[in-house]
Amino acid sequence: MSELPKVSVIIPLYNRGQFIAQTVQSVLDQTYPNIDLIIVDDGSADNSREVLQQFADKIKLLEHPGRVNKGQSAAINLGIQSSESKYVAILDSDDLFAPEKIALQVDYLEKNQDVGLVYGNGCAIDEHGKKLYPIYEDGHQENSDPERILMDCYFLLPNNSLVRRKVLEKVGGFDEALRSAQDHDMAIRVAEVTKLAYIDKELFYYRRHGDSISVNNATLRWNNGFIILEKARRRFNYRSGVIRKRRAVLYFRLGQCLLEEKKVVFALWNFLCSGFLDPMRALKVIVGREAMSGPH
């Protein structure tokens, strides 16, 4: 075991008593032996802490002073700062790792020293663990293009990725000012400094349920997208057309959220802004040549 590089798995936890035992067990069931499991309780007010008692001798449990809630970014940063490992994996507290997830990703990074982050395929599941759909369809490929990731955050820095610690140290921690979309912000920053790779195997399970962060924080996520886009524009030499098209996407997604909230006038304004910035894509959507998913 001592010859294998250490991996820190960090789970930011907030009110996930229903799922946290399954999440922890999926890490303990990994075929890779040299793992430190760090759970950061971000001020949970449910029974999450009681559930974790059964794992007391197998995890490192952290919290902020006063058990305050500081958000997922701060929880992940605390976990990273408290760890000592060559590689870091992050797992949301309601999702699951497949048993060979860490082993396959460590093996890949050990054999490909020019790659700083590797991610894998996975499957969405419902609250009961039933499989819903694959995260990536057949033919998905990774070409390490930061502009592609800026346009569409298609991989999950939590859950399906393994990243070298030195890469995280280079780009800095998760942005604690962002209470949503911090994963996209980090994915963009990582893509700007290192090569990425994809393993076409089912390595994780992404739980979809009514109380998930992605469902509840959609409006905040797309609003934060404008902040993330502006930071990226100032930091990296993205083409102006890419910046413009990403801004169009953000206006469109925010319009979808506002329409769900029955704020029709504001929604229409956002749709108009999106169409003005990317009229060709808007036309494709209008005539049905491009299908658009929901904002969640």
C-alpha cells in the first residue's frame, strides 16, 4: 500500500442524512487501497452527523469553527487544505463512486504524466438508486480545449474527476464567493493550465432528486455564470466569438429559469438578449433544428 500514491477523497456535506451513508460506503468499497476519506460538515442541521458515527474510525470529519455554513467551496477548500496526497477526488454527499473509479483513474494519471485531470463516464440515478441515463453518449471524446469547457461545462470536477494536487495548487482553491457554479469555474481554470483526459467507463453515479443543489440553485448558477465568464475573459485569451456565444447561453438559461418563476417580462428580455448575441443558434432553436434542455 505504501508504494501506491495517496488519494484524498473529499466530501462536502450539508443536510444529506438520507444519502450520506451510501456515499461514504461507495468510497470505502473502492478497490484502490490508499485513500484518505475526508468529510467536511458544512453546518448540517439534520441527522447527518449521527449517521456518520458508524464510520467514525474510517473517516476524518472536519467542520468550520462554530459549525457555521460557509458553502460548498469553503468546505472543499478546507478538505484540500487538511489533506496530504498526490491526487484529489471530490464527491458530492448524495452521489456515488463505482468500485474501480479511483483505481482506474490513478492508473491512468500514473501512466500519463502530461495529464493533470482525468474524468470518466457515469450514470444519473434517482433517489432510490435506479439508473436513469448515461452522462455521456457513445463517442464522447476529450480534446483539452478550454473554450469548449467555457461554452459547456460537460464534465464534473466533483464526482467524476481525479486531479493532481499540483494542478489545484497552481490554479488556487474553489471560489468561496460563489455559492453555485463553483465547479464550472474550477473546471475552466484547470483546463486553462493542464491537459485533460477521459475514460469511457461507468465510474460514478449522479443522483437526481428534488432537493439536489442543481435543481434548487439553477437561477443562482446561471447568474454566477456571468461572473465566471468575466473572470475567464480577463484571465485567458479566449476568442471574442466564444465569449459572446457563452454570454448568449447564459441569457437563454436565465430566461428559462425566469419563465419557470413566471417572471415572463424578464424572461423575454433575457431571450431577446440571447438571440441578439447568437442569432444563428437562436434561429436553430426556433425552427426546431436544435433541441434545448431545461436549465437544471
